[in-house]
Amino acid sequence: MESESVFNPLAKRNLGKSVVDALLESPALPLANVGNFPGAGVYAIYYRGSFPSYKPLSALNHKSAEYPIYVGKAIPKGGRKGTSTDASLDSTALSKRLQEHKASIEAVDSLRVEDFSYRSLVVDDIWIALGETLIIQRFQPLWNQVVDGFGNHDPGAGRYGGMRPSWDELHPGRSWATKCQPPKLTKKQIIEAVDGYMANLKQ
């Protein structure tokens, strides 16, 4: 019987998996202490606090960072247009992005930055987007899949006609989000969606 497929270690997906494995093997560090460091790449953020709707996820991360609440990427300047082949070596995009997330969490009253940790991995430019995609596919993180908007920036004056992100409706505090229009889902509906997500988590 012929095999349905032949394993190719150089296939894009298999090379991308090595990025995922390397990230998950890196140490989990306190987000509250994130400083400046060189590099662009991918990262995962973990939560183990007491926000009521997140208790099942927090329990999974009680002993160690196992299940991310958010996964993202930080692309080096010039990387989006392919203008540099090794821009990640000279960039600080990764640490700057994590510092932005730290500031977002510190702006709200319902979360404590001390309850968050992160893993990060400096990655060659061409593998950053693929690595992020595969990590999200593996874990389906809450803030990527259900409560959107954590990674959003201030849209700027004249653009506040858009809807407020679900993340800001559930965790109010970022000043620019209050200027936006109400989101499609109410806070109650967002919590119900979170409850459904948590019910499917593997304990």
C-alpha cells in the first residue's frame, strides 16, 4: 500500500514547526520585567491570575507556562516589504512589542501585569509570520480567537468611528478605546463566548 504522503523535512510547514518548538522550549519570563533586547520574531504570553472568566486557563498555567492567552509576532522595520534579508538582527521590534502589551495590561484594573509571563524567540525574518501562524493553530489562544483587539493600537484622531475591540469592552482602561463606538457584542455576550472557550480547554 502506497503512503498517502511523503515526509519532507524541508517543507515550509516542517521548517515552521521547528520555530514553534524552539519558542516553547525557551524560558518563560515575567512580563512585568520585560526590558530592551535585540531582535524581531515571535512570542507567546501566558496568564495565571484571578480574573473570574479566565480561571480554567489560569489553572493550566499554575505550575508552569503551558497554554498561551495570546500569541503574536514582531516584524523588523523593512521586513514587511522584503527590503532586508537580516533585519531581525538589528531590530528591537520584539522587546518593543512586548512592552506595548505590558502597557496595555497596566492600563486596566481587571488584570495585573504580575500575573503574566512570556516566551519570545528571535527568528529569521522569513519565518516570523509562519511561526506565528503555526503557534496560533496549535493553541487557538483566547485573545487571538475569541476576545480580539489586545494587540490593537490607537487608531488616531478621525478614526474613532470604528467599533471598540472586544478586549477593551471586557477589560476597560485604555484611554483611546473609550473614544470608539460600542462593539458588536455586549460584555455579557463576550463573557459567554469566553465561557464556551474555557469549557473546551483540556484540564
